[in-house]
Amino acid sequence: ARKLPPIGRDLTGVDFALINWNAQRPDNFFGADTRKLFVASGAKLVRFWTFCPPLELAPEAGRYNWTRFDAQMAKIKAAGARTIMTCCFTPTWLSVDGTKEGMPKDWDAYEKLIADTVAHCRDKGWPVAYWEVWNEPDLKDGFLKGDLPELCELYHHFVNAVRSADPKAKVGGPALAGANMVWLKGFAKFCHDRKLPLDFASWHVYDLMPADLAASATSARKVLADWPDYANLPLVIDEWNASGGPENAWDTPYAAAFQISALHKMLEAGVTASVFFAFKESAYRTGGKTFGGSWGMITHNDVPKPSFHSFRMFAKLTGPRLGVSGGDGQVGAIACETKVGMDVVLYRFDPDPRATKRTVSVEISGDVAYKLASAELIDATHSN
């Protein structure tokens, strides 16, 4: 079979927003059971909300509290994963209007905050792959009280601070709320005109079909091609998930099929890193129910859902990719070589969760005779 480059490890990313936002709990919402499932998932990239209030990283000017931050980072490192450090929110003591969404009122203090955080991670040996500015700054009445010019000013100071503490750090963003190409173009133009480092571009995709994630990457690549320096810029979709379908089907095999189809299409579209939202869900989103129709791959009480198992299957595809032909708009397959044979993930995603079953035939060609050693199934009665 034709061999292709291996799947990049950064495609197997998960968002820790709801773990970070519950960091005040005695186990930091990252206890022994969550940790075991995190390791088993095979996730190699974590989106970490550096300044979310429950972490209490910078409670007042000139004072840091790294306890909760370091406790969670230590577990991420032990699992062999790296992080996207999402630097969203302004400490209230530094905010121009006293809210976490407000712009910094003192740029020297802001740059010191960022530089000190980068230096701490560097000195502790925490595995940071990307430093990202903000989260969904284009969302009206959302995460940033400002517009594109304010974001650009913020990024200017952010880059100065990150690179002053670690000249080799990868910096970028701006984690747009959707495939907002107007903002992406304006942001890229600002970075290019000011000769500011831009090592990756990031945005989010929700409530769309798997092909739309790939289409957003194609659109971003077209926008960035206006500047030769950005023609091959790494593309990062660092929040994405299904809408749940017409039946709010996050707790069902529908979500697993969506996830694998989306990962496959992002892989083919040349996306560098992807982050599934979210790894663990919180009880308030489900009304305290174990299965309450929310979008985590494990429940608030550490029960893995079908999307956990599909993610785990994809993460196991670590060898050289093997060429696959056939399939259609619903059926697809990803194959990778192993030391003793191959791993194949075969999926069918139908936008209608009530779709009837289909029979699919698989043929394996090549010089080596293969026989099935084991199989794992995700459906209404397996891995569910």
C-alpha cells in the first residue's frame, strides 16, 4: 500500500476549559479517574486557559499563586502531552474597567504578567507548544471588550512579552469564534505590516458538518496567501465539536462518527493542530445528570462516552499512513502501518442520527497477507 507521512500529534488535542474552570475543587477537577482517562485517550495537545479566574494565577499586582496551575500542568506533562497556552482574560486588578474581559490599563504591567508566566513555564519545564492570544475576541459581548484594533494592540504587547522571556516560543492566534476571515485578514495584515512574529493562525468551528471544518482551513489558507510569509502558516482549529444533530446527540455514537469524520477531513485539509471541545464536561451543563446532552468526551463524573472511544482510536494511529481509496460522502477510512501489520479506523457519518445501517466491504491489497487480529466497534451497544 502507498505510504504517507504519519498523522501529526497535534491533531489529537482536547480542551481543558471545564477542568481549568473547576480548578478550585480539592482534586482540581483532574483527579485520579480523570487522569487515567486522559492518559488512555491518547491526547497529545491540551488547550489550557492560563488566566481563567479559578486558577487564581495572578490574584493581585506583583503576586502569583502557581499552586493550581502547576498541579494541572504536572499531570499534563506526565501524560506526555503539550499545551496551547491560551492567554485570555485580564486580571481584574489590571483591567481598565475591573472586568476580566476588559483591556489592560497598564501595558508595562501586562507585559510583565505575560513574561513572568512564560518564564515560569520555561523554568518549570512545562511543555508549551503554542502561546495564543485571547479567545474569541470577535464574539460580540463575549470575551473581549474591544474590536479588531484593540485585539491587534493587545497582540503587539503579548508578542513582545512572550518573546522577551522565550525567544523561541511559538506565538499566534487569535482563536476567532468562527471562520471569520475578515478578522483573520485584518489580524494577519497588522502582524505583517508591523513585522510582528506570527507562527500560527487559530479559529473555532461549531454547529457545522465535518466538511465545513476542512472548508474553513481552505478559506484561511486563501486569505493568508496574500502574504508569501504566511502561505504555509500552521493552521489551528482549537475549538470544535458537532452541534449534536437534530436530536442533541452528543452522548451517542453520532458524536463519535462526527468526530472521526471531522478529524479525517481536517487531516486531509492540512490542519496542523485541532482541539476537541471539551475533554471533560461539568455538572452544571448537564443538570447533574451523568448523560445530560453536553459536549464533553467524558462526563463530569468520569464516564467515557462514545466520542472518547473514537478519539482514542484515532490517537492510536501513530505509524506511517497507508493510502486508502473508495468511500463516499459518509463512509471513510484511515489506515496506519504498525510493527506487526496495520490499524484501520473505518467510519460512517450520516448527518441524520436516525439513519439505517449500511453494509461496507473492505479490501486490503499489498505484498503482505493480513488477517484480522482484533476489532473494536462503536455503536448503540458497543463502546457506549
